[in-house]
Amino acid sequence: MTYVERVLDDLKKRNPGEKEFHQAATEILLTLEPVINAHPEYEKSALLERFTEPERTILFRVAWVDDNGKVQVNKGYRVQFNSAIGPYKGGLRFHPSVNLSIIKFLGLEQILKNSLTGLPIGGGKGGSDFDPKGKSDREIMAFCQSFMTELYRHIGADTDVPAGDIGVGAREVGYLFGQYKRIRDEHVGVLTGRGLSYGGSLIRKEATGYGLIYITAEAMKARGYSFAGKTTLVSGSGNVAIYACEKAQELGAKVVAMCDSNGYVYDENGIDLAVVKQIKEVERGRIKEYANRVQGAKYFEGCKGIWTIPCDVALPCATQNEIDEESAKALIANGVQYVAEGANMPSTLEAISAFQNAKGVVFLPAKAANAGGVATSALEMAQSSGRLYWSSEEVDAKLKTIMVNIYHNIDKAAKKYGFDGNYVMGANIAGFEKVAEAMMAHGVV
Ligand code: NDP
Ligand code: 2IT
């Protein structure tokens, strides 16, 4: 057994049942062999054991009162995974499926993603099994206030800076920030994704989706292609999906399908994004509505069918493991050329292998492809510290530069170890090298 295999084996034994965490760790660790071989000192320093063990895991009770006057109890989580290169940074997810395994997989991914941005941010993630769907505005506020009444003591602008993720958008960040400010009496950059009137950054809302398109466009450019005329699938219809669709359309792509957790819409004329925004951002409704409002559009129950639609570009932007081996094979059989992950870990390990073994498919993994969101969060932190605002043009230009650099860095890292075009290896290695160097410099901590 190699050092890497032994660490992975121990990790599975010491964290039983955490299947998403095992999956993310497997994907990452097995690609790090070449770096580990080049640095025999890492084993003696137990670097991988430390890298895969969160620095701190905070679990707490969140009690709140619903509109019927009944007390509800949810679980709260914040995993402060790694602060070697900067304060813990990463989103909060509110979704009934949330458990420790999911928060740990997201946190582990976040360490390398944040490193890839080139900015000084460590990795963390948090959230709750609270389900925001169908809750009144007052219930959302009551939950957020209770959540922050515990979380505030663990975070800070130079310690740990949460942001949004699934189920946490501008409204939730607003309530969380309001409660933090009330308790601590500090108006600082302790959360990102804030509203523009109280410290938020222009382009943060669009950043993950736009960044996904910028990096994919760069991969296309390197091969002499562009988004123009490319038939594109975007799964999800939340924050990442909407702005990925917007930028892809701006670059000339024809986006023909989007979905939510109930089903997908197919619109062969190209998705009318204004209708999606009205349904999702304004009415908080279901994607099914789209087919009632747009002539020629069809609605299908269930999400999986979206991957059977023939396309050139597939952009999974909903959730983990939404593309399994069967869906990957359907995409490949229908001629997909680019798969870029907007969501975190949307492809299963088997799906990733299928994409990598298929000739002519470019696969851009999440930690590189969706890094634009957290990168712009770091730009928001910089603006907060400097007590100033940059224009949208300035932020957008910085975001684009960051995404273009990530593409070339992962491409270079893959080539350096003889795995040309393998961006899973490239992203893991390029992200890990910097974190490893910082951890070694800090000694045994
Ligand atoms: P949102 O809550 O805004 O949207 C999530 C979308 O995905 C919704 O359309 C939702 O449908 C769908 N979805 C969620 N869970 C499931 C599920 N179990 N099955 C099928 N569909 C599902 O979240 P975001 O757009 O912010 O996040 C989407 C993905 O992008 C996540 O993986 C997140 O971790 C990742 N990400 C987000 C970043 C950000 O800045 N927000 C940055 C980088 C990555 P429904 O409404 O029916 O639940
Ligand atoms: O997965 C992610 O990178 C995010 N949800 C964004 C995190 C952030 O701190 O902006």
C-alpha cells in the first residue's frame, strides 16, 4: 500500500458512513500520488492525515418558532477545515439532506478550490438540515437569527467568513448579517454575498455562473472553438444555473434545458431567461411553470432525463452526484464535447472516469470551474477591508482574469506530471501544492 492509499483507507475507517466525504477524498487523494512521490518528507509530517482532518468541527442546535407558534429544532454545522493559506472561507447550505458528510466533502473541496483562486482564503463550509422551501419570510428570519446566535462566536472577518450555497442567497445572508451586527456591534466583512447597500460586491451574485462560462470559454479558445452556436444544457435553476445561462447566451450559446429538483424544461428555441428569473428569483416558484408560460416548451418530471438531450456542452449546476455513469454515457453517446461543473461534485466517480476515457471530451472539475464565486467573495472581503467599492467592470475583469489563470494553471500542472488534459489531476495538484507548502512552513499544527 502506498502512503496515499493508507491514508484513504484509514480515513474511511475513522469516518464511517460518511459516503460523500469518502467520495471527495478518494477523488482528490488518488490524484496526488505524483506530488507525494516528489516530496517524501510529507509522509513523516503526516501531511495528508492533517489535510483530511478538519481543524475544527462545530455542531450546534438551532431552535426557532414557526408561524403556528410551535418550536422547531434543526442541526447547525460549521466545519473549519483548513486555515493554512488564509481565514476559513466557504458557504452555508440550508437543505434537508445536509449532514456532516456533505459539509465535510464540501469543506475538503473548498480548500483546494480556494487555493486555485490564487487569493488568501482557507477552506470551510457549514449549513443546516433546515428546509427553506415553503417557509414564510418571518420563519426564514427566525431561523437565520437563531443560527447566527450560535455561529457568531466562531466566525470573524479575519477568522472565518461564510457565504451562500444551496438554499442560502441574498435574503438569508441579509438576516444572518443583521443578527451578527446586532450581537457583535461590528459592521465588517464577516459574510460575503451581502446586499449592495451594506457591503456587498457588484458581480458576486453573477460570479459563479459567469466564472464557469469564462473558464469553459478559455478551454474552448485553446482548441480553436467558442460558445457561439453550441447547444448547451444547464441543470438547476438557482443562483449558479441562472448566471451560467446568462453568460453562455451572451456568448452565443443556445441553452435548451434547465431543471429544478422536480423536473426539467426543454425549449428547443432556447431558454427565455427572463421567464426563469421571474419564476425563480421573484416568485420562488417551480420550473414547471416555464412550460405554461413559454410556447413550445415542454416539461418532464424528474431531473435525470435532462442528460439524455443531445448537446455540445453540459453544465451541471444543481447538486452533488446529479450525473451518474449512465447519464455520463448518454451525454457521451450524444456527442458532448465540454462538461464543466458549476455544482460541487455533480459527477460520480464513475461518471468522471467515463468522461475522461471518452475521446474528445473536455472535463473541467468543480473546484476549478466554479471557483469564480468564492474568488469574488475574496474580492468582496478586499473591498470591505479597504472600505471601498469597485465598479462592475473592475470586478468582472478581475473575475475573468482569475478564471483564465485557473485554466492555465491546471493545464500546466497536469502537463508537469505527464497527464496532459487531465484537469482533475491538474486542479487537485495545483490547489494542493500551495496548501502543502504553507502547512509545512507552519510546523506541526
Ligand atoms: P440554489 O439554492 O440557488 O439553487 C440550487 C438549484 O439546484 C435549484 O434549482 C434546486 O432545485 C436544485 N437542486 C438542489 N438540490 C437538488 C437535488 N437534491 N436534486 C435536484 N436538484 C436540486 O443554489 P446554488 O445555485 O447556489 O448552488 C448550486 C450548486 O452550485 C451547489 O452544488 C453549490 O454547492 C454550488 N456552488 C454554489 C456557489 C455559489 O456561489 N452559490 C459557488 C460554487 C458552487 P430546487 O429549487 O427544486 O431545490
Ligand atoms: O461552493 C462554493 O464555493 C460556494 N458556495 C461559495 C463560497 C463563498 O465563500 O463564496
